[in-house]
Amino acid sequence: MTTAPEAIARSPEPPDLAATALRSTDIPRANRIYVNRNLRLDQIEMVGFDMDYTLALYNQAQIEELSMRATLHKLVAAKGYPEEIRGLAYDPMLAVRGLVVDRLNGNIFKPDRYGYPGRARHGLKPIERAQIGELYQRERTRLSNRRYAWIDSLFALPEAVLYAVLVDYFDRTGASGKPDYSTMWEHIRECIDLAHRDGSIKAVVGAQLPGYIERDPHLAETLHKFRSSGKRLFLLTNSAWDYTSQVMSYLLDDPDRGARAYPASYPSWRHYFDVIVVSAGKPEFFTEERPFVELDGEGQPLAKANGSGNGSPAGPFQRGRVYAGGNIKEFQERARASGDRVLFVGDHIYGDMLRSRKSSNWRTAMILQELEHEITTHDRMRQELSRLDRLDAELVHLDSELNERQAALRALQKMSAEGADLEPLTAAKRAVKDAIEKLRRELRETASQHRLVEGQIDDGFNPYWGPIFREGYEVSKFGEQVEAYACVYTSRVSNFRFYSPMQYFRGARDRMPHER
């Protein structure tokens, strides 16, 4: 059998797809696919994947600390920061997706779906609720303002951790040469970008892949299952060819990981994909019209062909070849797949989900690596969550009762002012006032219990920020974005193996509050 990528063969004996699909109730909750918008896989002709944090899941604590140490080194070497910052402690819980950095004040906060901060920190110190109101609720907080920076990807978490510890360090020590908070953020962004561009981070990851990247034993099986149903696959990653090849080979080629799914049909990772695009430059891939450049086996541009001037001849993409750059318009023309016949699987709410949805009719599936932790924590704390629901209902009941008693008291006071018989009115008012005081005590006690239980639940998810998809009574801004831009979401690509590649993912009927 030939092993050339151009001669890829389907598995001679495809698996029984009906037999491999489970009822959704049989699938562990942490491995299910959750639906925001109906999605029919039988109508999908082409499935695309991002690589980092999508096909390749990182050991988040390890990669974050590596990024932080590399950036601290560059802040000292390139920006003249004090040597002491090299020893700053790293706490992986200090940042979650969905946070916003206030570069003006040195604060980090977590907004709800309406953009209002529910909790905030200045450096490592929590900001009191009253001060949060003074800072952000006197006037509308416009999160699109350049003053604010979004932490909307796992890739960006080290930036928030660094900002918090550096703000704390300079405020606490009063070290000389302290930059203002906005400049400090710019320095962090510049140095972390430099650490990625010069290979400081990826060189370490590449040399120690097992320590930084999780090898999912079901990934090959999942990709094969899509292909066996007749769907074409493509890879669309911002990573350069050398790193992409190294990581993808580790995920799908390494012979030391034991039995592989359908090895005869996939001699190398490149055989899984009909189109491979590296250095895509998302989100610009979806918004600009940069040309595709065809690369050789070393990742170097091929000689310009057919006078096209871009190193990639016109016409359909060729299997087994590697392309760099490009744009969505040309991609759809050359891949001969467009609109809602394409499903793109990625992890970045802006670069993958929002931009692809706004620039095309591509359907979207979002990989949320932290979803497994969120679900297992939610299931572990079911008792506390049920109690919180009961306390919510009790607060609503007490508020209603209090409003009724206060209305009754106002009516009695009005009658008294109009000259009605004072003796029975006085007794009635006293009884109503006693009832009001009793309700107020119960309301305070219930609210105190509510805060206690809510704090216990938040600590179970994250001691600084609580669950990533909620902020207080509301869905968090990040949760709202996932709802808006991801048709479906799940914790890892291999969860698709539990479903038929012809699955009809049906979302729950949406309802307004008055319909519930």
C-alpha cells in the first residue's frame, strides 16, 4: 500500500456507526456535547479544526507557569524591571476565561452578561462591592473601550496572572521605576508576545511534549469516524508549520502510545486531513484577503507558480500539501465547501467563534477545556446548589410578604391621617409593624445564609472568581458569548465519538421569563 498523502484510503471496513452511538443519557455529563443552536451533522460536508487548545489540549498549569516565567525574564532583561520579580509566586487559580483587565486602575473584574462587574480585584486584593459600584456602575461600562482588555482564551490567562502579581508587587513594595498600570499591561503583552515569537516558550514545549500536551487516545478514532461518514476534514491553525507538524505527529503518529485506531489507513497525521493551513493569522483569516502560500516539507514557501505571485497555484487545494496564510473567501472557493455545510471546531471565542460566524455562515463547535472541571464541580455540589435554589425562592417569598405588609401599613397610616377611629388603627398598625420587623429579621438571616452558601459554591469552582459561566444571579459575559457564538460546545474533540456523525443536535426551546 502506498503511504503518500495524496493516496489516502478509507478504512476497508468502516465501523458500525449506529452501534457506536450511545443515547445521550448514557454519556458522562463531562463528555456530552451541549447545544445552543440546532445542528444537523448529516448536512455538514466539511469539518475544520483549530490545533492549540482544540486538537491539542495543554496541561494548563504547566504551560501558564512556563509563559509567566519566560515573560518575567523578558520584563527584567528588556524592560528593566527589578530582578526580584523573577521569584514571584504563580497561582493557577488567579485567572479564568471571561475576565476583563482595567488598564487604567490596575484592576481585574468579572462581568455578568450585561457587562456589569460582579467581583473585582486590585492586584491580589479583592475590591469591596461598594467600591465596585463607585468605579463601574455610576455610568455605563463600555467594555469595547481601549481601557479594557479581554481575557477570552486559555492562551491569555498568564497575562492576567502576571498583571495581578505585578500590580500587587509594585503597590506593596513601592519599588523604584514603577510604571503606571496601563504601561505595565502593555509591557506584559509585548514581552509575552516576544516570548512566543522568538520560540522561548514553544522550544521548551516541543522538547517536553508529554509534560505540556495531553495525548487523547480517542482523537484518532474520532477523526476517522468523521471521515468514514464521508465528511472531509481540514486543519486551520495559527501555529507555524514546524510546531504544527511536531504537535500533530505527537498526537496522532507516535508509535509508543500503543494500539492506534485504523493505523493502516493513516500512516501519518497528515492523512486525516484534506486541507492543511498553518500560520492562518486568525482572526484576520476571516476579515482580510491575504493570499495562500504553499509550503515545502521544511515549511518554506515554494517557488511562485503560474504567475500567481503568491506561491500557491490557483485551483482546488491538493491533498497532502501544506498552505500558509490565506483567507476565508479563497478557502471556500478552493475547498468547494461553504456556508452552513462547514463546521469549524475551535477554542477562541473571538478568533474562532465570533469572527467565523460574522464572516460566513460556518457552523461552530467550541472546545472548552475547563468544562470538565465545571461539570464535575457542579455535580459534586448538587446539595449546596439545591439549597441555594431554595434560599433564592425563600428570598423572593419574603420580599413579596414584606412588600404586602408595607403596603398594608401605608394604607393604615392613610386611614389614620383621614381621621378614622384611632384605637383599632393603632393596634392594627402595631401588629403590622411587628410582622414587618419579623420579616426583616428573617430576610436578613436568609440573605446571610444565601451569601454563605453562594460563597461555598464559588470556592468550589474557583476561590477568586467562582464558576466561569455565571456571575452572581446572571450568566457571565463569557457564558453569554458562548451562547451567542457557539452552535454547540463540549470539553474535547474526542467527545464527538459518542455521537453518530449524522447526529441531529437539538437545542432546548428558548423561553422568555413570562413563558417559564
